[in-house]
Amino acid sequence: AGRRTGTGTLYAEDAEDDANFRRCFESGDPYGLEDPKDRTSLKHISYHGQFQDDQPHGHGLQHFRNQGIYEGQFHRGMRHGRGTWTSADGTWTYKPISTNDESVDNWDMDKMHGVGIVEDNKHVFENVVYVEGRCQMPFTNQGPPRSGFEESIVVGNIIQKSRASGKKKVGPSDSNASRPAHGRIRRWFGSRQNHESESRFWKEGAVSLVHPTSALTSTPEEDDDVGVMDMREGTDISLPEEDFLISGGTGENMTMNGLYFKLSATFGEPVYKMVKKERKYVFGVPVARFLYRDTKHNVWVISALPNEGPKDQPACAYVAEDNQAMHPGAITADWYVYDPSDKKMKQFGVPDEEEDEENEAAGATSKMIVAPVDQIKCVAVLGFELTGVNKTLIKACSMIRHGKELYGRPVYGSESDGQYLYWFRKNGDLRQGLLDEDLESDAIVDPSNLFKHTGHWIIAHRVGETHAGPTCVAYLEDMAVSPDQIPQGSRWYVAVSQNASGKAGYRYERSSSFKLVLQEAYLPSL
């Protein structure tokens, strides 16, 4: 008996309890009540697709009853390459990103690994990064169980019990599997002929998605000083980009509230920055705060400088008890926050020992007094959803953080839809806007630098396009440092049609419905 190479179907062990299946098996007739192309018909099929050397290898579909379906590439019995996992109820999908050459994988040796797209029943999240089965953005669901084919040879009697019937059987009955695969014994229906698979087989080992060049690269045809940038390079899966929304500060501590976006060129240490204007009397005063991990004290810190460590000052905070949190979204302990009443740092929810002792000394009934300080919340932010796009040329999508800043502001992109969100200075120079800020310089801690020049928030098909440029589909003149600061009710100029004259570009109208909606991360129920 040879090893199975070709296309075939495996059935779950309990298929033999189905009278229809058993009748087809014993008569040698095809079992046609399930069709891999019709997922709603799947009941007993556990795998349908290509095989090599008795293992799923190539393109196939794997069905986990009451859990979900994986369809995509296999390598020696494991999910490997590009593939899509869909939950049984259809509310959660993990699939590869769209690329011209399909070079970006999202599975490695049976685990979700790489860059993919996550869809639930409310949102589409692009450029979601998984590393060895663990999502690097703290919002998403778990994937499928292990395929169960590894180290197993998918062979065996179709039904491992002797039968008195002399009727022909479909498939071989030469040897037994070394151990049940996928938790059950597999039933084989299919061809055994050797043929060359039409799908591309994937080499062994981990597939690296790290590109040595920057994710912002010039397009080949543009060599002038001020061009546009193509941001369709692969994503470094070891450095997922995410921002964080800080809230809960009151009074003097309100300065901390806002969106902290991740800075690039921070020498491997995550640093997040927030800059805004605060109303002081009749003027708007620029303020800045930084969120970072202080390696000297092993604490997460919010302070006015990116390298000064925890400070007992207004609008500053730190977390001392959660030193295992590798990113701000993993922080579970309450923050120490400045209490203006006695000018000390206090932790929310912790009794004030001094006041409690005074009560006891006065003979009063002992009562736990909660420190009257702010409770700071830190929530991961996925990006911004484009809404109100009806009757425009803007594609509804989620804009996810990109790994660079432009003019000191974050850049967002939706690679599958080819749209990017960024701020561009009037009459600006793209290369000047791409200069990295030096964490040791005075410029980065002087927030007024970001308000010296006017400019536009722009949505375009290429980064660096000016407002009303050939690929710009929306723009708004505003000096906000991040999109969440754009005032509610702002009326964007949105592209509604091509220029009637045939000239490159669009015709714009002001819109009262188009908006950027901040998308917070969340943990769905499992």
C-alpha cells in the first residue's frame, strides 16, 4: 500500500453511527450529503483537501464541529502559510491581508503568526499582529485548536472493526494510525493517485515578515525632493503599533487625559506621546505628556518628560505594583496620582492611613477612608473608523496606526483599501515631516513646536499627498495633534466625484456627516 497523495476527505469517527454514511460506506457509493463547498452542510467531514505522504499538505479545509472552520494552506499536517479561520457562529474571522503576491503569511506551524485581518460582527481590524498564537493587540479572540495532524500518519482502516460484509470499500485498509489525529480517528475517502499539487507548498520553519527597510519608502517613479510615499511594505511583527487612551484625571490632573501615540526611533523602549492645547483663561496653552516604562524603577510612568521617571507632581502618575505589564494595556493595578489636597501621590481605592489613625485617636468608630484621588484608566486604541461616507468616494474602513509619524503626528492606514490618514503642513516638505524627533532634544518636550504652522488632516491613497491633490479623498484644515482632538461638528471637504474636466483629482463638497470615530480595544466573550 502506498502513501496517500492527492485530494481526499477525512470523516470524524462518529460518522459510522450515521445510517446514511454507513450505507454509503458499505455499498461503496459516494457520500453526497455533505459538500465542502457548502459549509452549512458540514457535519462529519473533518478535513477535505490535498494530501502528501498521508498528511494534509497544500490547500485544504478543516472543520471543527461547533467551533469553526479553517480554510487555507497546510504543511505536513499543520496550518502554515495563508489561511482563514471562521468561528462556527460566523461572528469572528481571522484572515490574511490582501497583497499582490500573497507573500504575507498569517499562520506558522499550526499557530496564528504574522499580520492578518480580524473581523467581528461590528468591526474590521486590519494589520492585527499575532506572534506564535498570541495577539499583540489586547482586544481579540482566541483562534482554533491545534490541527492534530502533526506527527500522525493519516492512514487506517476506514472503520477499525472487522465486518462480515463482503461488499467493496472505498479507500485502503492496510495499516493503523500511530495515534488518533485531531483527537479522533480519521476516515479516508478520496483518490490515491500521485499528482503534482496545484497549490504552492510552503517551506519549513518560521516565516519572517521583518523587512530591513523602513515601512515608508519612495515610489520608484518619484525622485523629486517632495514626493509621495508608498506605505505598502510588510509589517515588522515584533513591533506592533498601538496607541492608548488615558482618562480619569480631574482638576489639575486633567492634563494627563488624551490619546498617547507610540513614537518611532525610541531604541526599542516603547514611548507614547500626547500633545494638546489646554484652555488657560482665554488662551490655548500647549501641553505634553509621555507614557513610558521607566526601566530604572521598573514602573510605568506618565510625566512631562520622556526620561525623568516617576514624579510627585500634578498631572503625573505611575504604577508600582504592575511591573510585569509589557505594554500599558496590560496594566491591571491602580495608578498613583497626585492629590492636590495634601500634595502627595496616592493610589485610588487605598485607605488613607493618617486620617484613619486620627479617627481612632478621637475615639470615633474606625472607618476605612478611601483616598480622594482620581482613578486613571488606560485603554488600547485600535485606530479610527471612517463613517458617514455615503455618496462620497471614501471607502468605509478602519484606519490602523502605522509605524511612523509625520510632522510629529501619528499616521494611520488601511492597506486593503489603500487609504491613509495623516497631517500635512501647508506648503510642507515631506522629508522634513518624516524627520524623527530626538528623545534627548529640547524640541520633543516643547509642545508649541507642533502649533507653529497650519496644515490639514488628509485622507489620501498615498502618504504625502497635499490637500485637494490627485489622490486626496478628504481633507480638513485643523492643527489637532491626533484625530481624536478634531472638534465634533467639523465639516470635512470630501470627494464626491471625479473632476468633470477630465483633469486628475476630485470634486469636493463639505460634509456634515463624515466623521472619524475612535475605536477602543475590547475583549469579546469567549
